[in-house]
Amino acid sequence: MTALRKTVASAYNATLFNTDGSTHTDLFGANGTLLLGHCNPVVVQALAEQNQKVWITGRINSDTRLLAFHTVEQMIPKTHFVSGFYTTGMEAAEFALRASRILTGRKDFIGFAKSMHGKSMATAFLAWDNPSGYAIPGIIRLPFPIADQASSVLAQLDSVLSLRATAAVFLEVFQGSGGGEKADFDFCHSLTTLCKKSGTLLVVDEILTGFYRTGSLFFYSHFPLEPDIILAGKCIGNGFPVSAVLMRRGLEINSQMLPYSTYAENSLASAAVVGTLSEIVRLPIADMVNAINALIATHLSTVEFSSYKVNGQGALWIVDTGNVEIAQKIANDAYENGVLISQAGSIIRLLPPITIELDLLEKAMTCICATVRKNL
């Protein structure tokens, strides 16, 4: 984005303070990681206290590390446990790939187009366009199962899974980077059935949508899905690099899966998890997300979008303009008027912290809608 000419000196909640004295309302939130906003006092305190104790211990447990495991497991479905913490969503997805192969004894994978599981060679080829990559044998990418093509995708899926060579199917139920499409409800029911029937693991990616970004703990809970592995990230550390792999109880971790890495489960990341989730539990989270959802939806409903596609829920909204230059223009114009939004390709995304002041969000949405109207 050519308009990003300011330098940030500090930030608090949903406001960026620039070195020249200007400010921006941040509806980008570092790709949706800042669920509780910049420099949330509880998270800051947790990191500051841990900073004086111990940062990283390798594979030796620390009290904060154990507390992070316990804190997450108190929130997630009892059917699952935390198999490990990692640094990024991509690293979590890579572990899920390795673990699925070991658990099933199979090599192949299925992903769905325009989803986002990471930018490594394997995670990108699962779903995301990766111009620098090469085809990876055994990875099949199917069209994303929206309603009008769900039956066709299901037939392709059934054909592949019947071969019993697929280790896992990766599904991002709500595409946070691919235009905001949501998987068809009936398709999800059939997917669960087919995975069980064929002995294939189901990996649900909640890296962006999980931990209340869309209003519920996990977005998949609105669908008839029974994931074997859940990928979480972004919101669980409120901007600190940390992700988590949640596995169905009964699945076992072993050394062949290569379950550790240099910075995995470090104590600083664990402190960020504990601080973030303790604050999430304390807040009236449903009311806060519902208020944001209503305000954004109301503003966007005032715009005659023509060919633009609008999808969203909670504190995650996506407008697909269908044109990269138009999306860049909208994002640049908004930035020039004091609002930072996310732009990738032809889409713009709104990812406000749930702690944003509603009057600030009101002003930001007024600006964004005016900018969109100008560029219709």
C-alpha cells in the first residue's frame, strides 16, 4: 500500500500515535491478532512480570508454561487437549500436517482454494495461491464448498477419500483472507461423515476466527463439524507470536511428529496467553462483539455495493471489490483520512479490537463507507 507513509511511535487500544503527532484508528490490528487492542494493560503486566523471571527454557517446563496449557484447556471443548504451543499459525499447521501423517500412516492431504493456512511451501500449496511454489505430490486442492458448488465439491471429495490415502482434510470454515466465504452447512455435515468413514482426520483452522473474533469461541461450532485437530492462534496472545494445536483426546503425540521447535512454548509467549485469556474470560465478550457486529453491519448496509461482495461476522468483516486497484484506492483513501484497514488483493478487511470505543468505531466506519462509495 503506497499510502503508508507514517511512522508509529506508540499505540493504545485501537489508536496508533505517529511520530509527526497524527493518529490513526487501527482496524487492521496486525492481521487480526490484537483482539484486546494495543498494549492491553493486563497483557502488558503479564509480559512485564514474566520478563523479570524467565524467557525461554527449551523443553523444560516452567510454571507459566504449565499455566498456559491449563488456561486454554479450561476454555476449549473437553473433547480436546492442547498438544502444544507454537510461534505462528503456519508453524501450527505444519505440525498438524506431520502429526496427521504419523497418526494415519497416510501421506496425502486435501485443502480448499482461497483458504489461508500459512505461507510455507506446504501450507500455501494446500489452499493459497503461491506463485513461487511448485506442485506438491499428494496435496489436492478442491474448490471452496460454498452453497452453489457444494454438491460438486462433495462428489470430488468422496471420490478422493474413498481411496483411503488421505491423511487429513484442512478446512477454514470462514475464509478470513479469501473473500469471507463460509462453507456450506450441509457440506460440513457430509464432510464429517466422510472423514469418519474413510479414517481421515479433519483439521479445522481457527487461527483467525477462533477465540471470539467472530463472537463465539470457535466459528466451526455453528456447523455440524467434529474436528480431530483445531488450529488456533492470533487472538490467544493478543499480538505476541503464539499459536496452539488442539487435538482430540485419544490422539497421541510422539517424537516422529517433531512436536517441538526452538521458540515453541517459551515462557514469554505462555505469559501472553495467560494474560490475554484471563482478560477475555473477565470481559462481557459476547455483548462487546455483538455491539461491534451491529455497528459495522448497519454502516455497511447503507452502501449500495453493486458488484462488491460483503461478508462478515462479529469483529471480522470483508469486502471483496473484485479489483485490486480499487481495493488499494479504498485502503489508501481511508488511511489518508485517519483509518488503517487491511487490504490484500481485491479485498479489504475490517478487524477492530473488541475493546474499541464505539464512538471511535462509528467515526471510522463513516469514513470507510464514504471512501467505498467514492470508489464504487
